[in-house]
Amino acid sequence: MVIRYGIKKRVLLITVFLSVIFLFSGCESSSFPEPTNDFYVNDYVNLLDSSTKQHIVNTGRTLENLTSAQVVVVVLEGTGSSEIERYSIDLFREWGIGDETLNNGVLLLLDMENNRSRIEIGYGLEGALPDGKTGRIQDNYLIPHFREGNYSQGIRETYNELVNEVYIEYGYEDNVIHQESPNTNVINDEDEEINPIIIFIGTILLLILIILDFRFTGGWLTFSLLRSLGRGGSSGGGRSGGGGSAGGGGSSRSW
């Protein structure tokens, strides 16, 4: 009885840990579109006007030539059964946005079917573009225009702000783009601060999971997750990603 109970207990714990891993790592069989030859702008629903597309291509190319950073726009009809947060991380890694060493990519993803947007940030730019700042950029430049149906202007101004933050991070303040119609209703930087209690509780839970993993599986699940987070790559023709990766930094919005 004791032996059987012990085996059942171990199987139960392994099952729980596998569920947690799948929750964080997502489905590996997700399919993603091929990036366009322009790479910086990938409009699969013909949402943007030609001048905005050309602006993004020119701006993105100049930014990459100076800093090696890549800021990429992807407009999709929908993300299928995946939440936009999971889809954006997987797409970011699949395309390898940003430099492989510096991980300095930025992804602006639009899910038109569900009226959702997501800014995903590479590891190397999380300091320059923390979650609160990417949220405010969407609140100030993307969402107001989208709610009025001005999609091209919203994406153009949001793209400019993301590029500006990268320029500032790399010391190219002279290259900062001045917005055509700056938003005067700027949200205060102190909005959306993360509650330190939530961070503390999350850290404790993560440590408990890691300890239990090493106790019962020898750390197999932890190492598997770390290997999954380290994936990167590039695909498609023309301009492509440099092999950068991201780990979930960024923010999501609805309109």
C-alpha cells in the first residue's frame, strides 16, 4: 500500500509539473506565416496604406543599420486558438527578431479578429522598454487611433515611439522621430506599476516549483523549460531576423 501510494504521488506530481510546463511553453506545433521580404512590416490583411508601409520599411532599415536592433510589425487576421501573449513570444523566436547576441528585437503584433494588440520585447531591450512603458505607448499612440478606425496612423505613430526608445537606448538621440500629431493626453509614468507583493508571491511560487522539480525529477522539467526559452531562429526570404529571442516582456491591449 505504501509503495503504491508513493508511486501514485510521484506520478501526480510529475503530471502537475508537465501541466505547468505546457502552460508556460505553449504548443510546439503552432504554425506561423513566413515573413515578407520587407520583414519590418508584415501586413497579412492589407490594413495599412502604402505610405505607412514604406515609412516602416525605411525607418526600420535605418534603425537596424545604426543599432542592429529590429522593430517589426505583424498584422494578422487572428492568432487561432493561441492567446496573443503566447503567440507573440513564439512568433518572435520563430522569426529570430533582433540580433542573436544582443537580443534587441521588438515586435508589434495586431490581432484584428479579437481587437487585441501586443508589444513583445527582446531580452536586451527590456530595460529600455519595460512593460509599463510599452503599455503607455499603446494607450497614447495606438488605441485612440484604432478606436477611431485610423489604423495606419496608429501603427505609424506607435512604431515611431518604439524606434525612438531604441535610438535613445543606443545614444542616437539626434535620430529621434518627431511625431506628426503628438498625443497630449499622455498617461503618467507611475500608472501600471507592478505590485511588489505580487512579484514576491510569484517568486516564492516559482522557487517552490523548482525545488519540487529537482526533488522529484532531478530538475528535468526546469532544464527543459530553459532550453525552450533559449530557442531562436530566422526564416523567409529578403531581410530576415538575426536570431534574437524574447521571454515575455511587453504588454497587451484591447480596443
